Amino acid sequence: MLVKDIRQQIESLKQKKNALILAHNYQVPEIQDIADYVGDSLELARISQGIKQDTILLCGVYFMAEITKILNPDKTVLMPDQHAGCPMANMITPALLSAAKQDHPKAAVVCYVNSNADVKALTDICCTSANGVKVAESLSEDEILFIPDQYLGAYVSKSLPRKRFHLWPGYCPTHMVFSREGLEKLKEEYPGAKIVAHPECRLDVQEIADRICSTSQMITYAKDSEAKHFIICTELGMLHRLKKENPEKVFIAGSPNAICPNMKLTTLEKILWSLERNEFEITVDEQMRIQALGSIERMLMVK
Ligand code: SF4
């Protein structure tokens, strides 16, 4: 089937089933272009709460679809490929977290949203890459157990030196491909370019970056900056949105290998199949949902 025909069929099924498509910034361009909304996990979570459609089709990875279901228990949440997981989210389990809590009984648990619902259910508060510092700062506890991303945790802890952090050793494999050496070479080619890095990047990359920020903050930074060239250190899918929203500026990949294979499992064909069959539907155990919702809602209350 031609891509044009697939797009048309998706569009008509969306109308027929009263469905809406949300896509993460790391999805391939053709999926971003057919989505009703594109954003990072926090933006997508917020958007999902205000929509009137009965069905939400989430193009991203499993924990994102789970968050959408946690926030919208009465809606049907679909994911086109059930194998699109997140390796970082799987680096911590409820059993491992319970043991770590026993080792640090006075610490508040701050959980990056890139985690599974059973882990979120055992934490005090969630955070995103955009609000990690504010969330940790809002807590009365001086000791924090930060899970599961050690690099976002290190970034947050640097901004709050008066608090004591215990960092879970998780990481995003996709963001490990950036290096100081690679970026220094790119800077020789583009001397005026600003290096913009996601806080999931290693510390040597964070140290050389002009700006460390979440994907949504990258859009604002690029719009507001007087610079013309930007070296982007996050998943390659982000370049599409940056270019689309800033056509007069130039975005250079910090590494050609920054591809999240799980994000790329979603295709237009799978979206069509998912809408046709109402698969794969996301379900979350109700008790777990309520507990995980508590840690997400506490995050959403932090201004
Ligand atoms: S880019 Fe990294 S953190 Fe995001 S889904 Fe892929 S593996 Fe997980």
C-alpha cells in the first residue's frame, strides 16, 4: 500500500473510532507528521488529560502508554507495538527499589517518569528531565534516592548541593553514544554552534554543553537563542521537530548513532493495524494505578 493511502486510512479510522494520536519527539518524521500532538513525555501526559476522544493511540514506548492509562483510566489506550519498551525503565524493579529504600530509610524517592508503573507506585514523587531540579528542591527531606537514571540524577544533584543524593546506576543506552571527543570535532567544523545536551547524556558531555535541557526546552532554547547552528545531543527524531519549528536555523546531530531502536519500532503500518484491531490495549492494575497516580500528581503540583 502507498504511504499516501495508509495516511488516508489512518485518518478515516481515527474519525470513525473517535481516536487521537500522540507521538513522542523521538518518533520517525512521518509519524510525527500524522500525529495530533507531538511532545515529550510530560507534554503528552498533560495533553492526554484534556482531550475528548474515547481512544488514545500512543506512539512512543511502553512507560509512556502506561502513564497515559494511569491518567485516563476511562479511555482506551493503544500502543502499535507492544515490544517497544525502555531499557532504562527496566533497570530497576520493585524488589530492587524496596531493598534500596531499606538501605536509605530517610531518603525521599524521586523517580524519573522513564520507569514502569510498578516502580512509580513505590516512590514518593515523579519527575521529568524538565522539572527534576524543582521536584527535588520542593521536598523537605535532605536525602534523596534518585531512580533510575544516574545522569539525570547527577545533573539534579549538582544544582542542589545542600541535599545528599543516592543515584541508581541506570542509564539510557541511546544517550551513551555522545562523547566529548566527538563533540569537540563537531565544534571545529561549526565553531559558532551551541551544544545542547539532554540530561540523560554522560557527564563529560554535560560538562562541554552550552545548555542542558529536556527536549521541550530545546525547542524554546533554539527559538530564543541568537545562534544559528546547534549541535543536538539527544535521539535523532528530535531534529525533525527542531527543524520544522525553526526553519531558518541549522541543527546538527551530536552523533549519527543516537537512535533508540524501541522508539523506531512504531511504523505507519502498525498504527493502521492498531486502530483497525484495537490492539495493543494498555491495562494497569487498579491498585497500582492509584499508587502510581499519586506520585505523578504530586509532581504535577510542583510549580
Ligand atoms: S531514548 Fe533511552 S530513555 Fe528514551 S525510550 Fe529509548 S532507551 Fe528509553
